[in-house]
Amino acid sequence: MRTPRLIGLLAAASVMIPAVAHASSVPSVPVPSAWKSRAVSIAHGGSVHSTSITGASALFEVNRKSFALWFVAGPKNGRAAIFVNGRKVKVVDQYSPRTTRRAVMLRSNKTKNLVMAVALSTRNRNSKGTTVNVDAFGPSAATCAKGCTRSPRILDREASSQAANPQAPWYPTAVPAKTSAEWVVPIGSYVRGRDVQPIDTAVPVIRAAACDQATKVRQGVVVLSFGKQVDGGANGFGKTILNSEMVATASAWAAGLAECGPGPWEVALGTSNSGGVTAYNGYLGGRSWSKVVAAARAESDPRVVISGAVDLEPGWGPPGQARAWVDGYVDKTQARLWNFGSADGCPQTFGSDLTCNNGWTIDDVLWVSSHAGPNVLAMPQIHTQSGSQARQWAVLAARAIQMGMPLRIASITVQTA
């Protein structure tokens, strides 16, 4: 692939092959909870549930239609997105120049509610940290007295903010006419660090670029590829992009699309398995990426679906690492994951040969493209004019049917520059 530019090399042409979703057995590996109980003298319960990890979420049950969420604000606090029954209802800024108790009122049309708090990467410009916390739930924001639940029990400390049944991807029901609006597809981007830093300056530029695209294209999936995963972010093709900057980039892109085009829209945060065997190309890397996706979803316009994406190519690393990465992602979230990779060295004719490059097999490519979980979809690279890559994926589809576990090809990418 060529060195990318901020605006455009991937065109995601949405062409769906209907298939049956098959759930897969994924190993469950216990991990330390991101939310901890911390003693705070002024808290109503003497302690709060808190975290400073971007994307970390905690789920509570509140049994009333109108209720107050209490927290302890302070100089090192960040922002939390609050979801009620799966819908984002408020972003709460927990910053205060001095430590103090505060509350916000929340409302629902149900008497039994699931309330989720998700730690965001953004914060007040005066804050020195991103810690968020939950102190209590009660009937009033004036006082925590009768009916107030102090230090409420967390139902799930690792729950994803992704809805249980993520919105299905958009695709045309037939080959569109060249004169129709469905013929035009969105352009994704390889995102370089130098293009989005400083992020505060870049956000309005990103938003404007997305808006410009939305005035020309009605709907589709936009992949933002940030490069290979590194500690705390992605390599940004030369200059590291922090997780918080990726979240801000995706959120700005989603805002521009939602404001300027009818949709439906989807923005996928992308990485890859390039770099061989690293700490971020395996199971823990997939889990980590799912948290970045969760944080982006919490901060983005709800009219836009936020998902994950990974460019998995046999030539870049061993199959075990790639499979483990996808397993880690799927184990953590139900948010959609696109494999926008290739099938390097896989056969172009269907037969007994299942081998691909670098020790991969057809079955490995199928696993990371669909079989790892019902939220995993393929977005194959079809870049060669000879048709070789298209034939490889046709063989993959035939093998999947033979296995009784169809390959879900919900989109393709073509090279535009």
C-alpha cells in the first residue's frame, strides 16, 4: 500500500452477500476491573466507584423514572457519558476546582432502568485528569436522603456501551444504476499523526472534510485507518496518534457526516496486524481496541454507527496473533468489526489446497473475517485489475459454504489513488 493521505484512499462499496450469523465460542480471560472502589470522605457512602481508563464502563440498576446521579467532582476529574437503557442521554463534566459533591437529574419512561457510565477521553480544559466516579443514586439532586442508594452495586464493570443488537450495515438490495445516488460510495482515510495534531486545531478541519463528503454521498461505511497499534494509540504512519486523538477524530468525522448527509452512516476506527509479533497484535490488543471504539461511540453523534476495523494481511504477521486479536475484540464488545484486509497467497481456484502466505490457511482468513463472532464482517481488498483478489475471496466463500459457516462479505474496498 502507498503512504496514505488524510482524505482518501479507501472507497467502501457496500455490497452485501446475505449469510447466516454464527456465534462462536471465545475463551473468557479474567482481567482486572477498570472500575475500583475508592474511599472519599465527602462521598454520601464514604466511597465512590471510579476509573480513569478511557472507554471503561460500569452498569447499574435504578428503579425509578426520575433520579439523580451523584458524584464527587474535583480538579482531576474528566467527563462521563451516561446511557439509560442503552441510549446516551447526557455527558457529565465532573471537573470542579475544588472537591465537592454534585448531582445531575436523569429521566426515563420506565421504572426499572439500566444506567451505564462510560469514561471519556475528553476533559475540561482546566482539569488535570480524566477520573470519573459514581457516588449514589437518589430521587433528588438536592439531597441524598430517603430512597438514596449510596455506593450502588455495579452489575457489570466491563460492559460495552455498544447496544446489544448493533444496527445492521447499510447495503443496496441490487446493483445500483450508475445514475443513482447509491452508485456513489464514501471515501475512507489513512490517518497520519501529522494530519490530526494538534487535535484541537484538526477537529474543525476533519469535521468540514466529513461534511463535504456527506454532501456528495448519501450513506455508507467510512474506515479511518490509524496504522498499527502501539502503546496508548496507533503509529499514525510515522507520528503516534493517542487513543484520545483517535476518539476525537472519529467523533469529528461522525459529526460532519450526521450534520450534512441523510445517512445511514458508519465510521469504523481501523488498525492493522503490521509489525509482526507485538504485544498489540494479539488478544490484549483486540480488547484494548474495543475500548477505543467504545469511547468513540460514547462521544459521537448517535445518528452514526461507530465500529471497529482491522486490516489483517497474512504477509504482515502469523495467523495465531491475528486470530487472537479478533478473539480479544469479540470477547469484549458486540460492536461491529470489519476486516478490511487481504487474502495473500490464498488459492484462486476451489479445491483441496487451503494454504495461504506466511503459514496462514483459508480457515484462518475466514475466522478473522466472519467466523470469530456474529459481529465480525469482511470488507475485502479488491485492488488488482487482474481479478486475482476477487477470485481468492470467491474461493473463501465457497470454502465457508462447505463448512456450513458462510462468509459475511458486507463491503469491499478499492484503491482510488
